[in-house]
Amino acid sequence: MKNNGTPYRIMISGGGTGGHIYPAIAIANAWKEKHPDAEILFVGAEGKMEMQKVPEAGYKIEGLKIAGLQRSLSLSNLSFPFKLLGSINKSKKLLADFIPSAVVGVGGYASGPLLYAAQGKGIPTLIQEQNSYAGLTNKLLAKKAKKICVAYPNMEKFFPKDRIQYTGNPVRKDILDLEGKKEKALNQFGLVPEKKVLLVLGGSLGARTINQAVLADMESFEQDGYQLLWQSGKFYFSEMASQVNAAKVKHIHVLEFIKEMDLAYAAADIVVSRAGALSVSELSLVGKPVVFVPSPNVAEDHQTKNAMAYVNAEAAVLLKDSEAVGKLKIVVDQVMADTKKAKSLGENIKAMAKPKAAEEIIEALESILA
């Protein structure tokens, strides 16, 4: 509630991937917890997963007809200026109709047009940058943003130093407390207590190389007493499930998507994961040994930069995407065989966690409204 007694109205924009959407929802939830009467409106990109995930979380969302520029020469790039202009015009209309107290951008296609339009109208804006390497849109928007909440130290090379706040990335609340969940987790996924659990995550859509690496090594994992909890992603699930069935391996559990991530983390002894911003932040809180396999198919190779921030702190192991097929089990075996190293990896990654990220972002947002 504002000083004049009217409820806050907050717009949150961005999306495209879970790495943008889930932090955005965590920010909305934290704001509603502190300001229950607030009105929140999301703005996303039409056809992207936020148009489904945000309403599932209980929030309204408006869509913009916006897409990113392709890095390769593509005919779709010819339509980009028209989509951008149309999205800025629609953003101006949404701002005029909703009259927000502030606008939050979390990255993704829709974030740029809305924040640009908001800044043009003098509406306070806050940027939440999840990665260790800032994207072009956020670097441009930062010039007029009131606050920039970042997940990594030393981000002044991208943003004005006086407006940076090192908050970390907000994550789902259930991940903050895994104590006592292991038995429930084993039952949930049909795992047995006497075998080590390898949790494999390639993101919600899937990661081809990680999936191929697991396929190549799954019989060897089974023979050596591992059990796998494997999120293959929606694009690859049918193919992976069929290969697992054909191989008749009893302890390789492949799922399209793991909804109960807190239980998956609680069950894990070691995790293999992409190095998207949300995954890295969640795994810091989990405090288990991690092998990062960064995706090479992202702007500015930011997943490798995310992972290296942890590798340099002896808080994770890096396996290059180009080497994953054929080397995955070797690297996992090396970590699991060295119990002292596995323990220190878990402790070091936990030391880098920022469990109060959502609350600190809310405080930053309040400060630009004061």
C-alpha cells in the first residue's frame, strides 16, 4: 500500500525460458507476500512458455508479438523491426491502461519493449540480471534503470556501479529447505536407498548433448551401481524413453519434466546440469557436488561464464559440451570416488548461495518507489 492508501501496481516483463520465468514469478510472490493488496500484471512474448506458466501461478499476463534477432542470417530478421515497433506501441498502451507504480524486467524478448516504453514515460524501472554476462538489451536499458539487481559480483563492467545491488537470483521457496525430504524423494521417484543417485538436468526443453551422453553411458552407470533420475525435456522424452525401455535398464528413470524439484535435489548425491542462471542459483542452495555442462547455443556463451564463476571458486566441475558424450561417466566417477572433493564441492557451492534474493529484490524495488 502506498502512502496515499492506494495499492501498488507492478508490471513484470520477460520470459522465453524457465530461467527468466521462475525468477519473475518468485519476485511477484515475494511482493504479494509483503503487499497483499498489490496488483501485478505480467507482460510476455506470444507463443512462449510464460503465456502458460504465469497464469498457472495465478497471475494475469499480456502478450507482445516479439521475437529475438537470429544470430545467423535469416529471413525472420527482416520482420524484427516491425515486431519491435508494434511491441513498443502495445507496451505504451498497456502502461497507459494499467498505470504501474514500477516496471520490473527479468530478461527475455518482452522485457526490452516494455522497459523502453516505461522509461520513456518516466516510470521507475528495475532490471534483474540473472547471468554473469549481461545481455545487450539489459545493458542498454540499464542507462535509465533506477536499480539493477545482479546475481554475480563484479558486474560494474556492464552496469552503472551506483545502481547495482548484488542480490542473487530468486528461486522457488520449496528449494530453500531440503532437510528431511530424502525418504519422501526416494519413494516419489521409485528410487532405492542403497544406490547413489545421479540427477541429470538439461532444462525444461531438454539438452541434446546431455541426453546423448546419458544414453551412451547408461548401461555402464547401471552396472556400476548408480541410479539415474533424468529430466530429458519435452523435445527428447519419447526418443529417450524408448531407448531406455529397449535397453531394459531398471534403475534409469527418465522423465519429461520434474515438477517436484525440491524432492529431486533432496534425492541427489551428484548433479549433472546445464549452467543457466536459474539452475546455477538453485544448485548453490542445494549444496551437492555439481558437474556443469554449459550449453554452447546461447548468446555470448554466458552459460560457460556462469559455470566458470563456480569452477574458479572450486565449487563445481566443468565438462565441455563437445566432450560430454563419452566422458560423462568418467567425470562423474572421478567426483564420486574422491569423497573429500565431493564434500568440498558441496560446501563451496553452498557458500556462494544467496537464499534471501527475493526479499532483497523487493527491498530494492521499494527503494525506487519511496
